[in-house]
Amino acid sequence: MALRIIIADDHSILRDGLRALLEKQPGMEVVAETDNGRTLLKLAREILPDVVIMDIGMPELNGIDATRQLVAEIPGVKVIALSMRSDMRAVKEMFMAGSRAYLSKDSAFEELAQAVRTVVRGQVYLSPEVAGPVMENYIHHLIAATDSVSTVLTPREREVLQLLAEGKSTRQSADLLHVSVKTIEFHRQQIMNKLSINNVPDLVKYAIREGITSL
């Protein structure tokens, strides 16, 4: 049975183009189209589509709120956002509303067909134009929100921690780093204070967990 698709976009030329292209794909059928978020909900309740291709900017009911209502009312429906916007706020809001894919309108048509197949398999799809900024934003927030070993310890302290975790004695560590035994002892105490760890076995576990050394 062909996938039943509704196109919701307020540009008739785009809708016509998408319909013509999608219906050339095996196993896909465009069963309705609309330029209005509220009309979309009415159509979806009657037709129960498998996939809805959703613009964000539509009259009467925007794509974000339409998506939220759609996924709440029709179990199993997959929403694919197709928008000129690629800012993080729009992407975040659409996924929070229940979208399973987000594509820029600058994407090649082949990507939309791929996105349809991807979401039907239960996976998430991001077009390259959107994925890059999303990953950059994610990494930025991940780094800002996480106290990793690279932000807690100095480069020298990380060196000392690795040597201690690998079983080197204080003297061996001092010789390898060309410093005094007292310096190594000082660094070890600083490491323990910063990490709130008071014994070497737990330091070893920490070093392994943070990828400083391996078993």
C-alpha cells in the first residue's frame, strides 16, 4: 500500500512541484494539500495520513502548533518540516512539537524523498543545511554545560593523573616529567582536591572513565 502524504505549505507553486515529484516515487501518494494549518488538521482527521510535509509559516495556525496537535491526535503520523528557516529556535520547536525530520527548502528533492523513507522507518532525518548548525549548537552547549577533565584539571595535572593511573610511582612520574618528587606530590594532592577523590584506586577509575588512560 502506498504511503499517504499530505502537503501543507502556503505557496501553491511549491505544493504543485512537490506533488508532481513525490507521485513519481514508487510507493508514495499525495492524498491532499493545503495552505492553511487549521485546514490541515481537518484534512488529517478525515484522511489519517502516514506522512505530513509541513511548512512552519502558515496562516491561521503555524506549522509548529499544527504539528503538536497533529501528533497528539493521530497516532503514528510522521511530520517532516520543510522550511526556509534553519535557525536553531525553529528546528528545536519543530522537534519538540513532534516533527521527525527537518529540511531546508534549499534541499534537493531527492533529500525529501529520502526523508520520507527515513521517518517511516522510525528514524530522524536532518538535511545537511540544517544538521551542521544543529551539531555546532549542540557541541557548544554540551561543552558549556559539562565540567570535563579538560576544564577541571590543568594540562600538567592531567599528565600526572595519567602516569599515576598507569601505575607509575611518584619517583617514576617525577623522572618522566623532569620535576621533583615534591612537585608530583603537590600535583597529586591538587588533583584529589579538585576531583574530591581521596585514594588512588578511585583516581584510576576516574582517569579511565574520562578517557585519559585505558585498562
